[in-house]
Amino acid sequence: MRRTIMVMTLALLNWLLIWVPDASAQQFRRPSATPQQSASGGLSGIYRAAAKPGENVVGTLAFNDPAAKSPNFKFLVFFPDGRVKRGLILGGMDGQVPESSMRLDISSGGKFATQWGKYLFSGGRGRMVFASAAGGVNLTRGLSGDAWDFTGTAGRLEVNGDTYDLLDGGNGIQLEGVYKPFGDASQPGIQFTQDGQFVDQGIFDNGTAMAIAVAGGGVVNAYGFSPPKAGRGVYYLSNYGLCLHYSVGKNPCPLFFLEPGSNRVDVKVLYISNMKYQRVP
């Protein structure tokens, strides 16, 4: 009996080491299984739709939502537990705790509250109900904001006359090459190799295109983590997260995705924290 308990304990510790923030580069590796679509609620992932002419898609978003710098697109994030968020999340889905985030934002009221809701989806039909701006009352009396009916499949949804396509969360992709902010090769970039290494030229530093896009520049960054300086290390992609393990010990996991239908073998364009990057020669 003792031997069985010891073996089980060692197995648990070995599994936990994969997720220890200060683990060595050898321990920082892809989880053995990271399915993008494994939702008990019927959906799992980030969906994007084109904005309609004249539509203000960012006016109701919180200032630190990565989607707040995307006037041409709107986003829905579906969690496996039946929760849904209008806008984007700061990092990959593996690190999210939607139940806690939803309760905290609803308690805050206003724009933070109205981004969150719950959904049901079955047989190609679904319904979302969001919180109202009233805040905490939604936690005691039920969600009382917008209610949307929708139809579709796991890859494409029709919501209020808009078509939302599932973004590619990067599972199983191996990147190769140097990527810089789209249309501005003078900015710092990041280089990836297929053996899981990266060299960051300083994409998260203040004053870069990334900082300006995410937080408007200045000294305040809204990445959801303490921005590292330029450096190198190892990386993996998992469920909309670009998990970077810097040799100095920092381990951010910013939001990552590809356009729907992208070539997953020869990736020319990708998004980090909703900032568009292109591969350069």
C-alpha cells in the first residue's frame, strides 16, 4: 500500500513540474494533450467576426481588453464550462479561470460586467445570456443583460446576422523564422526555430509597436504579465497561448492565434496579444 501511494505521489509531482513557473527549460514542454475543441458545453475557443460599417465594436470593452485595438473585428471567447466572454482574453486558454474572472468582473459592474455571460449549444443551435452593467445583482438574481440566439457548427457561428469563424489556437504548430509587426520591419521582432527555441528582440518593451497596440504606449502595459526584456529561451503553443520560457526565468504566455484557414505548416502571419506579425526574410 505504501509503495502504491509513493508511486502515485511521484507521478503527480512529475506532472506538476510541467507547470511550475520557475522550472528549468528541460521541464518547460508541451502538455501531452491539449485539444482545442473538447468542451462539455459544446464549444471551446475564440471566434472572430468582421465589424459592420459604422459599428462601434470597442466602445463597450474594458481598456485592458486586447480586442480594444481591433475596430474592424469583434470577438467571442467560449469556455468549455459554459461561460462566454465578449472581447478577448489576455493570455492562452490553459491559464484561464473563467469562473473567478467572471465573478470579479461582474462584481465591478459597468463594461467589465457586460462582457461576461453563459451559453448553451446543442444540435447546431444555441443561446447566450450576458450580465447587465448593474454588477453584483447579476450574481444573486441571475444574468439580466443581452440575450442572443445563434446557430452554426464548432467552426463557424451565425450570431445576430454576423458570421464568427473559429480562430486557430496554434496546437501542434512548429514555427520557423523571424516575425515582425505587420507592415513595419523596423520594429523589434521574434525569431522561432522548429526545435522549440526563440529569440525575442524586445517585442514587449515600452514604446514598441506591441506596447502601443496593447496599451497605448507609455509606461503602463496591459499584457496581463510583467513584460520581459529582450532575451531567448524555449517556447510551445497551446490553446491560444504562446508560452515563452526565458533563460532569465520569466514565463509569460500571451494570447496567440492564426487566421481561420491559415497554412499551419508554412506560417506567414500570426497574432501575438492581438498584434499582427508577418514573417520577414
